[in-house]
Amino acid sequence: MAEAIRVADFNRRLRFSLTPEHVLFLHGSPVVSFAPRQCPRIGQERKGSAKYTGNVANCVVALDSGTTSTRAVIFDHDGIAIGSAQIPHEQIFPQPGWVEHDAAELWRNASIVLDRVVTEAGLAPGDIAALGITNQRETAIVWNVVTGIPIANAIVWQDTRTQSRIDALEASGCGELFTFATGLPLATYFSATKFAEILDQTPGAREAASQGELRAGTVDSWLLWNLTGGLNGGVHATDVTNASRTLLMDIETLSWRADLCDLAEVPLDILPGIRPSGSIFGLVSMIDTYVGVPIAGIVGDQQAATLGHVATRPGEAKNTYGTGNFLMVATGNEIVRSAHGLLTTVAFQREGEPVHYALEGSIAVTGSLVQWLRDNIGIIDSSAEIEALAASVPDAGGVVVVPAFSGLFAPYWRADARGIIAGLTRFTTKAHIARAALESVAFQTRDVIRAAAADSGTPLSELRVDGGMVRNDLLMQMQADIAGIPVVRPVVTETTAMGAAFAAGLTVGFWVDEDELRAVWREDRRFEPTMSEPDRAHIIAEWDKGVERSLGWV
């Protein structure tokens, strides 16, 4: 394919500053951006904030390499996004249950949006205080450090092809060892078996790894390596949040476990070094508009969103509504081991400070369910249409949608589940199905909220939300009604990028501490529960029946 540009060649092309006419358009999808505002220079006053007089510039850039797109966002000291660029990337589905990305495309798109956003804003490298990276977690990439090229497509976090490896590890009695060490259950969701799969299914890969020619990592590691030089001395590192999602890092020592690597058949020496999320990972050298800019923060996407909400005190929680949903409940410096199907994970760590932990409820299919209704079933022409369609009926008419396309994640962890639509009658219309689909998002979130309360012993008092779906007022009201707690939507709903900016900005002194970040976070709207307890109990009982019927399909 013409688009299959060698990474090494592409890196050399980036050694000049791209102008708008140089921007590549991939798969017919243009870069989307909004008009930037000029970033204030050092010493300039910012309306509503104290004057910043540090030795860094007054803007931070966040690179967000997500599941469906890559974007770069410029934030000022008030936490306002003053420039943005975004490109979608191809979703590759070779077989049922398989999901892949072209890792070279991820790097190309990251390079393009980073250059595009600062070029449009008229910024030079000296204007940028730091670059922060956030990324889809668990997605596994293996690349050759001699050629600079990935040896296979990235295996995405949603991919279930390694179930037989998970079954074998379970059968060997290793489940408790992995869970106690990493806080995670044995599941295809995490990176370890994906790394092993790539090594075993790519001819010559095991031999190349033994000769020191391969490196492995999650998306952040791949982007960092390329940004800091690639073939010319690129840094091979990751942060504690991404490492905690591999099934290979001990969450107490924050280091790779050699015994877990051996069991998962992943060579320890191909893995990246582990560093605090808020630290200097290296300097950008491969994009002229960023040369010398420190990469001062790397945070997995859900941990970044948590930091973007500044939901860092024990008991504070956020829920991200994206391709999937992800509830994070902060537990402070304490490791809380879940007994109710949640994940114990690393939330964040600043250089020289203790690590922060969290409980996480990971839900595989929420926003992607709306995409499925649009692209596969055709009951809507655009994702935005689902709100009006669902609002055209007063309830779901007894219809329940359980979107277990890749099994059920938290709190069930049932790989044998598959998606169902139940309760259909001649009365059912596409509006009822649309409403039931939105309700499924709220029901799945309610399930993990209940599990978090059981693990922590304290019910949540409110739920802070972010992600593309939170613009849907109907869904947010459904969430408040079904969960029975207030739902709080911030002014900036794309808090994943903001969290990456916060991590980098804290490292270089752009923001001083979390108290200053709390002043930046602003509430937009609060949705209060209005549903009666009997009505809530009735629809939850219907949902529970639907979940039960989705189990045991494979």
C-alpha cells in the first residue's frame, strides 16, 4: 500500500517543519482542528490566573493516542484548550474477536497532529513548556530496533485471540500469583499474552528477540521511542500506569517480575524501563517544531482522565465514556485488592513521591455499541442521532441490550458471554433498541459502581464524567437515575488529554501542585437522580436477567 511508509523514512521526512500543505490525509480523513488562540508568552498576564514567571513557556501540549484516533491539544495555564488537531486511524478486524492497529500509522498520525497543532498556533519549541503523552493502554506493539519497523500489527486491548494462552495459565494454577502481584485477573485484555502471540506468530521473532533486535511495549513506549530519536538513540521506557496494565509488573515494587515474564513467555529484556508518570522521559528530536521540548509526563488514558478530573483523593471517582467505559476510584497510597471483580491498579506517580493507587471497573463496549448500531445495523446515520431517537420513546419497551461483543469485562470477567438483544416484541421499534443501548451503558457503569462501593466500604457521593458520550444529556440523566447518585459533567469533557497535560505540567513546574489543578477544573452541569426506587429496581432486575442470558455462548 502507498500508505505503508517505512517508519525510518517517515522519521527522516519529519526533520523539516511541516506546513499545512504538507499534511498527509490518511484513508480520506482530514485533520480536524479548531482555530487556535495565540499562546501567551512568559510574564504575560492571564485573565483569571496568577502571573506565571517560571523558566518555561506558558503552554503545554498533550498527545492523546486513543483507540480510534490520535489528537494533539494545546492547554494554557487556565486549563483551556487553545488548539487541537485530530486524525482517526484504521480499525482492523481480521477475524471475529481480533482487533488490530497499524503501529506505523499510529506514529505517522501522532507526528502529523503534533506538528499541525503548533504550526497553526504559530508556536516555536521555546513556547512549549512540555509534552505529555496519554494512550490506549494494554495494546501491544513489538518492533525491530535495527529497521525501526513494527514486526506485526499492534494487537489492541479489545482483542480476544489469546484466550487459549489465558486458559493454559489458569489451568497451570498461576491465576492467583498473577492477580496478587499485578492486581489484575488473567484475561486477554492485558498485554502479556499479546506480546507472546506476536513473538510466536511472526516468523523469526523469537530468534530476533534473543539477539537483542526487538523491543516491546504499549503505545506510549512506541511513540516515545520514535519521538526521542527512534533508530538514533530513541528512549525505550514506559510509565508505572501503563506498565501496571501488562500483567507483568509488580504493583508494590513497581518493577517487572521475571517469574511472570517467564510464565507468559515474554523475554524480560525486550520490555521498556519503568519510570514515574510525572518525570522527564527524554527530549523530542524527531519533529522540528518540538526539538528540545521535554516529554515530561506519560499516563495511561484512564489514569490521565482521573488526573484530568483531579479525582486523586481517596473515594473520589470518575467515569470515562469512550469506546468502552472506565470507572476509576482513588484509594490513595493504599493498595485495595478487589473482592468484587474490579482491578487494582496504579493511578499515578510523580518523581520522588509515593505511588497512588485506584480501583478500576473496565467495561469493554459502550461508545463502540453506538458505532455498531450506526455502521453494522444502520438504525442511525450518525452517532449524534441516537439521543433524539432514544428520547422519542418514554422507555425501552422491555428491550434489554447486553453488548458483550468481546465477552463481559468488570465486574463479571466472563469471556464466554456474547452480545444479545432481549425482550423484543412486535411493539419494538428502532427507538426502543436505541434507548436500550444507551441504558446498557448506564447499567454497566452502575454494576462497577456497586462493586467499588463493596470493595471500599463507602458508596460514591457523586460521579465525575468525561469522554465523547457525556455530551448526550439523555444518557447522563439515565446514568444519574440508574446509579442513584449525581453525575457531574465538567466544562472540559475531554479530560484524558488534560490529564496528560497536567502530568507534564506538574513535572516542569508549569502547575505547582494538585491544589492548583483543582482550581483549574470547572463544573459545567450536574444531573440529579429523578427516578423512583421501585422503577429503578424494576429496570435493574430486567438488566440482570439480560446479563444472565448473555453468558455461556462460547
